[in-house]
Amino acid sequence: MTRVTATEFKNNIGAFSDAAMSEPVIITSHQRDRLVLLSADEYRRLTALTEGVTAQDKDRVARGLERHRSTILELAKR
């Protein structure tokens, strides 16, 4: 994956837009990941993965998240 600052992205939007056609481009701000630029095809592929999600699937994911809540919160602080 390509990682660029917001300023680099702004100054070279065409090049990074082209790069996003083949891999996600992470845009950072103040040394933190802020945005991810990806192709429309990749976005559609990712969002299509959720179309067949059932209530049972959502419950299973929610239980897993709750089980790992403290770890997730600790990682989010980093």
C-alpha cells in the first residue's frame, strides 16, 4: 500500500488517483492514517460483501467484538 501525507496527495492528486486503481492509498495527517483512497471497483467489491449478511451474522460479530472489547480499545489508543 502507498502511504502519503495530505500535502503530498494534494500536490500530486493525479498520480495518487492512478495508483489507487491498483492498490489502496493511505492519506495521513499529522502522522496518523486519516483516509484511504481506493478504486470504485474495489469499493463496490468490498460493499457487496455485506449484502448477504444476516442478523445472525451481525450477532456473531457483535459477540466477538464484545469479547475483545478491551483489546480493541487499547489498540485504538495507539
